[in-house]
Amino acid sequence: MTKQVALVVGGGSGIGADSARLLSERGFDIGVMSSSGKGEALGQSLGGLGYTGSNLEPGDLKTFIDAAMDRFGRIDALINCAGHGPKGDIDEISDEDWNLGMDYYLMNVIRATRLVTPIMTAQQKGSIVNISTFAAYEPDPDFPTSAVFRAGLGSYTKLYSRKHAGAGIRMNNVLPGFIDSLPEKPDRVARIPAGRYAKVSELSESVWFLASDASSYITGQNIRVDGGLTASV
């Protein structure tokens, strides 16, 4: 069988980097892009492709995806991980910072998705996994731009999934709660029924599942991995 290929955009650290390692361990060829240079080093260390660039720049994304096609000849999974957008009081965030938040948390997905959709359509197969946030369901004043634009990402995901499911392309979102790569705060822990922050590896397992053929009949979903923070049925 042809080896599957996964690209991780924003994979220099955190969930993106851990997901790249797990996908590599489980048989994927890997490409990693980040603005810090850490993604380039990680991709190369995994025997794959590494590239330094920004998911805010369409030209960087195109260069990365073109390089992946030259190297691997296919793209089976795209993992979109955002950076950290603007924060602050909702009444005081400037127009410029609202626009920057949209770039970080919504357009980062749309830009990369536009580029891989023709490739996946030609293959009649592909999975796009976006790292979102629990705040898409339960807005948190600590993360206002993330909450607003990732709620929009949920709508985009539904629209995209309906259009492209017939071509074998899936899109799903992983919604983390608080993660152990962040400083632990007692007031946040008190809100989590599980009583602790998530391990980054617990998010990576969900990313792997949605990127792989194990989830071949799942699309258009927001998968909450938050220890019950936004518990629902």
C-alpha cells in the first residue's frame, strides 16, 4: 500500500508537534511547518519534510504544500494548528486585533484548505483536522478572539464537509480544554469535572484518530476533548 502523508501546519510545539510525532510513529510520512523554525527541525528529525513559514502568509503555505507534493506525491491528512491570537477585554480589542484574531483562528484553516482541496479531490480521499477550543461552545473572557472565530470555524467545517464528503474528503475539529503545556491555575482546574488539565498526548490521540482511516465515516464534527468542561450529550 502507498504510505499515507500528513502535513502539520503550526507544528513547532504543543499539540501540533506531539501529533506529528505520533502520526510518524504510526506510519505516516510527515511534513511540518512553523514560523519558529522548530517545525522545520522536527519534520527533518522524523525523516520527513520541514519548512519555516507562517500560516498567515498564503505564499508560505503554497510553498510548503508544493514541496510536500514534490517530495511525497500525495497529501492524505492536513492538521491545522493556530498560534496565539490577541487577548484583552472584549470592549477594548481594536479593529486591527479583531482582524488579526480572524487571521489566526479562522483564515489559517481556510487558506491551507483551499490549497489541499484540489489535491484531495483528485485522490478522492483526505482528512483535514483543525485544532479549535472548548471556548467555541462556552466562550471564555480570557480567550475572546479565539472563542468568536473558532465558533465561526465550526460553521465553516459543516459547510465544507457537506460539500466535499462525496469526494472522500473529511473535515473535523478537535476542541481542547486546558492543556498541561499551559500554566496550571487552581480556578481553572476547579471548573473541570476530570479535576486536571489534559495531557498533550491525549489530544494527539484524537488528532491521529481523525486523520487516519479509523475515522473514515466521521466528518463535520466538533470533538470535545476537555475533561467534561463543556459536558453535553
